[in-house]
Amino acid sequence: MSTQQHAAEDFVWAQDDSVAATPGLTPSQTVGPFFHDALPYPEGPDVAGADRPGTITLAGRVLDGAGDPIPDALVEIWQADENGTFVEAPGIYAEVSPTGFRGFGRCATDTDGGYRFRTVRPAAVPTADGRPQAPHIAMSVFARGMLRRLVTRVYLPEGAHGSDPLLDALPATRRDTLVAVATEDGYRFDVHMQGERETVFLDVFAR
């Protein structure tokens, strides 16, 4: 039987009235990547140990352009410690010791788009060319439909009004999207992926 005959038979079968048609349009579905399923691990949100003095909570939500939660995003943070020192040794995936600090955290969002880290207040660190920066935490956001992470910064409100090259380069109306809000146990920082309150994201990828 020729290829053309096979194709004709397939067409006739597809038009068979005994096969019920799906009512309406087929729902759309984002095809990965599914960071939320593959990358989280139990120790991920613990940047600092539970017994380390001065630990704080950094929590918030990841929201889409309509203000709705994104329940399957993944948030990572990287920061210096209270003395402005970065952790350079391997071990970011190991469980942090009770009084330790590993400088890295990873947290999947929950059904309300929420994330939560246990960490410390970072000290200010200079830029590569020695210019002063306000204390901040580097943050990356991964989500379905995005092949590249989005990168931003979380500035602590106590130091966000000093000299900082990044904040100084932004319009005054946009700076607040990078400044966390103080809470009883630390800070809150909501990430708005799009919309009127869109968080400022950084282009850190080589061209």
C-alpha cells in the first residue's frame, strides 16, 4: 500500500463521526522548564543555622502581571554575611550547621506564591572597582515559560538611601521595587514579574 493510501485512510478515520469531538478550544499548557519540581531540596531555604545569633526571615511572594501568585516558581538568593564576607568554599547544597552560614538559599514558592528564607542581615560590600554599595541580597527567580532566570536585588530599607551605584542609576519611582519592607522577624520582598509594579530586573548575561 502506498504512502498516499495510508494518508487517505488516516484522514477518513479522523473524520469518523463516531469519535466525539472535544467541546470548545483545547486548553493551553506551558511546556516547562519545570524548575519547581526538579531543583528544590529540604535544606534550600536555610541560608543561616537556626542557632546563629541575629538570624532574620526574608519572605515574600512571586506575582504575575495581574497580581496573581505564581505557585511553581523558584527563588534563589546569594549574599555576604554580617561582616561583608562571601562564602566561597563548596557546600551550598549541604545542610547548614546550627550556627553556620552558607551564603546561598533556594526556595520553591507555595500555592500562594510565597517563599521564605532564614538568613542574616548582610553587611555592605564594595563593587569590583571599589565603589560603596548599600547592603543587599542578590536574588534570582526561575519560572515556567522562562528559559533564563530573572535577576534582581533586595536592598535593606535601613541602608537603601545611602550611596549605591545601582539605586542611583534608577528613576526615583522605580527604586522602591528593590527595597524590602521591615517586618517583626525580618523583611518582606514581593517580586512582581510584570505590570505597573514590575520589579527592576538586571541584565547580567553576556552579549
